[in-house]
Amino acid sequence: MSIGSRRDLKELKRVGRVVARALEEMRRAARPGMTTAALDAVGAAVLKRHGARSAPAAEYGFPGCACISVGDEVAHGVPGARVLRAGDVIKLDVTAELGGYIADAAVTVVLDGAPPAHHALAASARRALAAALAVARAGGAIAAIGRTVEDVAKGDGFFVVRELCGHGVGRRVHEEPTIPNFFTPRTRGQLTDGLVVAIEPILSERAARLVTAADGWTLRADNGAVGVQEEHTVVIRDGLPPLVLTAAA
């Protein structure tokens, strides 16, 4: 969607704050010995407190509030009985709906005990997101975002997970445009003033393909490679950096 009124912006900011709070409380709660279901309950409580609901659950029937993916589970992990362990790399992905508006964000949490390479991988995803935001301007090519993310990942010695992309958001979880995290001349179009998008670098420590787990949702690296993800929902602006709706308050 694109911002069409003051109400649009106000409501998107409101749901963006809820997503940010859910992620922050989940990040603080994550610890060894905790199940992913218990961690999911932390995020669900935040959404409930603010009158929001899980957009993936409502729109797609996802069996949880947040996607919680651990290690080589790159994305869309289903919360459950899995127990977190020291050194785990955890992707927390929260997409909430409130008043008909949707915001989407993700963070990677690396628990104490992880090898330096996994901390470096998570840091690379954060750098890639920051660099992508820096080039996301009205009038700029959509393809520039993927080129930027890919350049950061390659420069750090890591790899883009090519099957997963950023996307438009706002009224539905996934809207146009699709925003790959790598450069391809097939990515056409320009960013426009007021466009609402989720920019989400997803990287892995080794080149990998994704396979769907037996639960029908979780996407894993086919070779056991650890993945990371960082994501914000933003509003594209003309001549200004994008307005980040899901930044921590």
C-alpha cells in the first residue's frame, strides 16, 4: 500500500510500535532452557495487550503468533517444544494487524556461547539492512536494494538466501512490490513516495537452498547452514530516508 491519508500513517505507526515492543520483549526473554512456544507466548501477550493479532495466523493460518526459527531454520519456524540452548541463533519475526493495518519486522538474537562467525553473520545482516535503508528513496530503483544487500553480504563473506524477499505490506502481509535481496536485471520499477515496504535481508553462512520441514511451514537450509534475518517496515519518502515504523521506541 501507499500512504493515502494522515490516518494511514497514524495507524501504521501504531501497529509498528506494537511489533517493535513484541520483538523487544521477546529478545529480552530469550534464554537457554526456554521453549520456542514459551517465547512465542511473550510476543502474543504483547499483541493481546494492545488489541492486535498475529497477521500470519489470521491471513494464512500459521500455527503460532510469531515465526521463531533456530539455527539452520532460516525462516517461518513454528513455535513449539524445541528448547533453546546456549549458542543458538534465533530469528524472531513478528507481523501484527491492528485496525486493518499490518507491520512486519524481524531480529536475530544470538545467545551466549555462539562462535564468533555466527555473531559476525548476525552483524552482517544488520549492516545490510542499514545499507538498504540508506538507498531506499522515492525515485530510486527497487533493484538497488537487492544490489546493496548482496554487496554487504559478499563483502563480509556471507550469502544471500535467494528464495526469500522483501515485499510491500500495509493491508496484507505480502503485497507488491517484491524486493529481492540480490541484484537481478529482472527486478524492475522504482520506489514511490509513500510506499510501505518490508525490507528484510536474509543471509546464511554458506550458500544454501531452502527446504520445507515436515511441519509444512519451517524453511531450513538444505546443508545445515545457519541463517539470520533483520527486517523493518518502512515508508518510502521523497528526498528523505525512509520512515521506519517498527523501530524500538
